[in-house]
Amino acid sequence: MIRKTCAVIGLLVLISDIAIAQPAGLPLTVGRLSYDDRSKENVQQIAVKNETERKINYLVVQCGFFQKGELFATGIRTVTNIFPQTTGFAEIRYAGLPADRAECRISEVHY
């Protein structure tokens, strides 16, 4: 009985982590990563399409910035008021060393 309970709890945790990382109906497009020499900022373009039938009041996107495979910085951005069947756009910026890649995910969704 204890093993079954632990297995079910572990499965629920795994499923909830997957749901947080990539919510259904909200594809995240990670666009161009650039470095602004003037401001010394990494700039990551993102877009989130709301394929659901509900308005999203806001969602949170987190990005990790990498250089030569090592994570050296993170950035966060809130995208607000994404109506059904529309796309919200944003830039996530981080001042510091130039990144050679970024990985992003949706960490919160609030309807």
C-alpha cells in the first residue's frame, strides 16, 4: 500500500512539473538572442501564443543564459493580457557577459 501511494505521489509530482514547464495550449517560441554592445545586455526575444479559450491575465517566462555550456545568468519577464487566439511578445534582458544561447520556459500562468 505504501509503495502504491508513493508511486502515485511521484507520478503526480512529475505530471505537475511537466504542466508547469509547458502548459497545454500555450506554445512558447524562443526567438533571436542578441547582445547589445551599447547597453551590454543580452536580449532574448520570446512569443507566447494563447491557443486556449481563456484570457491570460499574466504569465511568467524565465530564461537561463549560457556561455560555453555554463549557466551564468537568469532573466524573468511577465507577459500580460493575452487574449484567446492571440500572441504576446516580450524581451528578456540581462546585463553582463555575452551569452551564446538561452533556454526559456513558462513558469507561471494566471487566468
